[in-house]
Amino acid sequence: MDERVREFVRDVAKTMVGLDVALFYQSNPSTFDTSSGIALRTHRGVGEIKPALERLASAGVLEVHVRADGRYSCYALARDTDVWNLLCMVSEAYHEKPDIRKKILMMLVEQQKREREAEALEDETIGEEPRV
């Protein structure tokens, strides 16, 4: 797997939802919509979509356009050739190379598992008195 694809999946997409949103924008590059609209288009909940959109925007993959005096934000694919080329690489790896798709999915599952374990550990330690 190309290192740029690996880094994108690990550091930007981070979840299956993040990957789905990135692949959605690669397939629909002229989309300009709110988080609710993207949730409908990707068959996900808004609560799942918002963190993914924010990660993609923070990474420069998406642009955020504030509308109606700040009442809502719309997301659009960044107009950057490097971003487009990266998304095309990710899409090709995921859709056309089954062995790499399997690796990408395993990366995301393992990452999610680590995050859940860390959250569970954090939940267990909340309320404990500090050890002396």
C-alpha cells in the first residue's frame, strides 16, 4: 500500500465513516452541502458525519463555507490538485485492489478497537482516587 494512502487512512479518515465521506467526495467532487445533507447522501447519522467532516476539513481535504450569518456550514471538496490526486489514489486502492481494501479495513477496525479500549480504560479510572 502506498504510504500516502496509509497515512490518509490512519491520520485523516480514521474511521470507516471518515473513509466513506472521503470516497463520497471523490465520487461526487462538486457536492456542496451541510452535514445533514452529507449524512443523508451517505446513509449515516449526522452525529457520525460531523466529526469526519471536521477531520477532513482540518486536513485541508474539504473547505467549510459558513452561510446565513453563521447559522449553518456547507462542505465542499478543496480545489487542490494534490488533494484530488490523493483521493483518487485512495479510491483506486479501495475499489480496485481487493488486497489493499482488506488492509485498509483492518487498519480502521484495529484503530477503532484501540480507541474503544482507551475509552473503556479512561471510564474505569474516572472516579478513582489518586494512588499515593
